[in-house]
Amino acid sequence: MPASIHRPVITGLGFITPIGNDRAAVTDSLREGRHGLSRVEWVGNPDLPVKLAGTIKEFSVEATHPRDWTWPAAYPIPRETLRGLAPHGVFALCAATQALADAALTPDDIAGDPYTGLFCASAGSARLLHHHLGQLDAARGERGNPMGVVSSIAGTLNFNLGAHFHIHGAVCGFVSACASSSHALGYAMDEIRLGRLQRIIVVGAEEHNAETLLPFSSMRALATTDDPALASCPFDGRRSGFVGAGGATALVIESAELATRRQARIYAELAGWGQSSDGYSIAISHPEGAGLRLAIQRALADACVSPAQIDYVNAHATSTPIGDRAEALALRAVFADTHAAPFISSTKGLTGHPLSAAGAMEAAFCALAIDGGFTPGNAHLRQPDPTCDGLRLPVDSLDTAPAIALNNSSGFGGSNVCHVLRRFTP
Amino acid sequence: MPSPSDTPDALARFPREVRDAFALVRSDQAPAALRLIIEAALRDYLPSASPFSKNAPILDEHRLIEDLGFDSLAIAETVFFFEDIFQVRIDNQDILALHTVGELHAYVARRLREQNKTA
């Protein structure tokens, strides 16, 4: 895309994550390497090999009826909104509410504004879909919950949040598995740059219940240890799979001119993005990371930066043997082979892997790092995989801020998306 | 059909008197208790934008849409609530014929009588 006069910037962040439910808590966890993994027991079976998940604290959304849920009192949710929400919809609504407040915007500021949009990403609620279909099946199709569809299918976030916040500019959902919210952010950047919209709320969210995460155990993709330090250890030779996670992250993206005009705090500029497809396997990364390498190169080109200008990479690395290896090879091809040496870390060592929500969450982490003056580390890295030779993988966080950061995401089917974020200068 | 002592999950959040009323209705001991359940459900599903005062008595002649402020989604939710707790099917054409609280009460009472006969 040619250079645009409309530069997308991040002006608000909202976090409901395993490592904290607000910006300060998340920043502390990232700086101190504090994980958010907890023991879980699913479907009443203590013998399942999966013992850990990245869980959300202060919320109780396990019941199938929304009226039985509890969440922090700081987020009032009217019944008309609650009735259509999935458990992760509550996370998303709270994160979006928090992001708007962080951006010094009131609900009235965005309600009915034709230039404010909403882009969301989640896999839907397998838990509620299972429940509602079970109810329909038990009644032999004769009766079902009228909110069953809108609360459970992929798109539930856009339906609900779009109506709740009275979004008029555009509402859209993205489904590309673990690259979903990265796609949402990328296309949000384009909408701003094209001048079609001036503000977009980007939200990624997922649930951490059995219905969402246990199917990954059937794929043999989940870590099976109950030791948090070993369970999620991206790039480590001892890694055995990922730790599933839930939560939500919301980002308020605005054109720089709008943000400047209303004197908003700007965390970072979204300088460019790129995507590619492996075209190789439905679930396995390309063995040499070819697709991810191309997406990185496209993102760098879009942002007009060279590999040597990248200070920090927030890697997608989920702690799976094949995926981390592919990403390490892609990073070596782009950086080590060109003698560039950015710091690289996967914050999934702390959060676990929140699937569709990962890209938005980690882009927000990059914004925190740029704005907050630190670089996240690889908290559980002890024995780096030999494929990581030549890559700078700090264990502890660093007290230096990246000026330019790269955020990687990859999803099923070989969908790769990368963003470049940089410190904003008018 | 559930036994009289079974309390549906959907009633768990209601006050004890409503759950007791359900048990009475289920055992066919006090059909009048149905009115209490219907009023509790209408108050529970009353849209927050409704002009109807939350503390005002709900009368048989009150119209669901014009007086209580229900929209089609809230009516669908309320109907499903009755379907769920009483395990009955309520058809669309029947819903369209229900305009007032009294008509709703009479309709649900009739369906329960029919259900008891066929049980």
C-alpha cells in the first residue's frame, strides 16, 4: 500500500488476560516474568493429561446461563447485552470498555459515529454451542434458546459488541484461527490508512474451558506437564506443546490526526503489516517457516524498515516442537542471516496461548513495551533449542524500550500475519 | 415430564416463593400459582428501556408490547423460559395471538392442562 497521510496509532488498551486484568497488572507481569497459568480439571476427569491453562481471575463464567455469571463490578453489563453474550463475550466487553476509558473516550463519543468501527476475532463459544444444541436435541428440535445462535457462533463478539456500543462505521469478524485478531488489526490499519474510518476498536477473545481447549489435546498439541515452568516454554528444547488460555484484549486504533486533535495518549504507531499463506498443511507449520518469513518481509517492507531497525520481536512461538522450530528458522532467515539481532521473546511462556486472541494481545504487549520502556523476556527458557542459534532470546525482561517492534502470528492452514509497531513521532 | 419436585435450572435464580409456586403448579395442586410464575418471568425479562414502572402491579389487561415495553426478542426469551421450565412447545402462530398478560396466563394454563391430560 502506498504511504498514507492517515497514520494508524494505538490510543487505548484493555486487558482481561491470564497475567492481569488491567494495564498496570499486565505490565508488572511482563516485567517480572510472572505467569498466569493455573491448574484445571476438565469434564470431571482428574486423569486427563492436560493439567494447566492460562485462566482469567475475578470472573466466574462457567455456568451456561449468563445470569449465573459474575464479573468485576467496575463493568456494568445491562441484561439486554448479557443475554446474548458468551463467556468470552464478557471478557471482550470488559476489555473494550477498559480500552475506551484508557483512550479517554466515553460510550457517547463512539455511539452512532459513522467513522468508528469494530473488528473482532474469536472462534465462538464451543461451550454454549454444545449446550444449546444439546438442549435442542433433548427437545427433539422442538424448542431452543432464542439467544443460542448469537451467543455461540463465530461472530458473537461483533454482533454483541457492535449493538452494545452502537457502532455505525463498520462491524466485522475475522476467523483465521490463531492469526484471527492479527488479521483484525491488520485490516483495521488499512481501513484507517485508506481514510474509510478514523477509529476502530479491535478485540480478540477466547474461552479457557474444556469445550474450547480440550479438542487441542486430541490433536496432541497441548503440554501435559503440571509444572508451569516447563509447560509453556517457547523455543526451549524441552517444550512439549502449548498451554491453552482464555481472555480478551482490546485496542483502540485511531488516525494520528484524530488522536492528535483530541490530545490522546499515543502508545505506538502501527507502521505496517504483512500476511502470507503456507499453503502446506491444515495444522502444521511449513518446516522451514517459509510462509512466516514472507509475512515478516512484507510487514517490514510495508513499514519501510529494514531487519536491522527492528529492536524487538514478539514471536508467535506457542511452545510446540514443530511451530517454534519453523518460526526460529523464519526469524534466522530474516534477521540472523542479515546480521540483524533484535531481542526476541514469546510472552506465551507467561500467558499460555489464547488462540484467536493472541495477535491482539501481543500487539498490545508490544505497545506497552514501546511506551513503558521495557522489553519482555522468555521467562521459562532454560535450554534453547539448537534451531534458535544466532537468535537473541533474553530470559529476563530488559529495561530498554524498543523503538520498533515486530509482532508475529500464525494460524491453522498456514495463515501468517505480522505487524510492525514503532514509537510515534508526529 | 419432570416430576413435581424437579426444579429447572432456569428457576434457580428466582426467589423461593416462585420455585414453590412451580412445584405447586407441577403437582396440579394450585393452578393459581401459575400467575405468580408468569409475573415473576415478565418482571425478569422486562426490557430495561421499558416505560413500565418496575414496582407497579402487573395486571391481566396489560399489553406485552405497548404497556410493558417488550420487544420481539424479549418475548421470544420469555416464551422459551416457559417452554423450558414446563417442557412444552409453543408455536409461533400461538405467540402472535398473545397480546396481554391475561392471554398469556390463560394460554400457558391451557397448555399445562393439555399436557397433564396426555401425561
